[in-house]
Amino acid sequence: MNFHTSSILYPLLILFLASCNQPEVIKDLSDQSFQVLDQDSTSVTFPDDFEGEVTVLGFIYTNCPDVCPAITANMNNVKNQLESTENVHFVGISFDPRRDTPSVLKNYMQQFKLDEEEFTFLTGDTTTVDSLLSSLDITADVSYTKTSDEGKELYFMKHTNRISLMDRQGRLRLEYSGSFSKPEHIVEGINQLR
């Protein structure tokens, strides 16, 4: 092999080996577009507005008594374990848009002391949110309903417990148990995608 041939093949071999370490695409959302709102009532196009960043997705509803606070805390623990959050963004998507208005999500973020430079929480109309969640294979169903003495409807939801990682092109690459996965495992996945 002459020098010219090896100088071409060597970079191609390195590129091939690097691509072998990338997790397979679970779902490609790069050609989909969902108009939702963030915690400041600003219009967001998902996933387009997060292109160029590794996106850490958590799925929650703010009235959840157990799993959702653990998912949110786990996302924050992941952020705290990263050496750098450059080109990484954390996104919480509510599957209860009826109650989780932008202002409710903003209050939820403040309760968890989440930095709005690194975290965005999304909601929207029920049809759009349901379609977005369906495209990510996230399920959420009302599991218990009761009416309070004041006549207010109270309900809880049975839902998917997941944190997902999306690459810079809007492709879902890795999925973890939202409340149980160790932050260091999710950090490893983020670094793989970076």
C-alpha cells in the first residue's frame, strides 16, 4: 500500500470505528415537528429547536406523588454529574397538559431549583402532546379519579417511567428507567452521543 492510499484509508477506518460505538437509532423524529409551549409560554418546535444538542428527555406530570419527582431529581443529578453541560439540554415533557400549564411547569421547575438555561419543560394542547408522546412510545392513562368535597376533580396517572436521550439530529438513541437508572449510566450515554 502506498502512502497516498493509506493516508485516505486511515481516516476512513477511524470514522468507521467511531461510528460503531454509536447506539442504534430507536426512533427518528428529525422529520417530525410538534408545536408546544415552554414554561414561559414561548412557542417551541420540538425537536427542531433542540437540534445541535444532545437532548435528555424526561416525561412527567406535576401532580404525580412518586415517580415523576424521582425522574426530575434524577435528571438534575445527571446534569450535576456532567463535567460540562455544553451542547446538552434537559427537557421535561408533561403528559397532563390539562393541568400542567406553562405557569404550573415554571413553578415546578422552581421547586426543583432547575436552571432555565439548561432545562426546558414543555406542554401544549392535548392533541399535540398526545401525538408527541405517542411518537416517543410514552403512555399515560388516568388510573384513579375522585371528586373533592369542593367539587374539584382529582386524578392520578399510570405512565411510562423513562428518561431518553436524543442525538443532535433529533434521533432517539438511548432509553433508561427514569427513576431507577444511575446518573452515571446516563452520563455515559450522553458522552457517547457527544
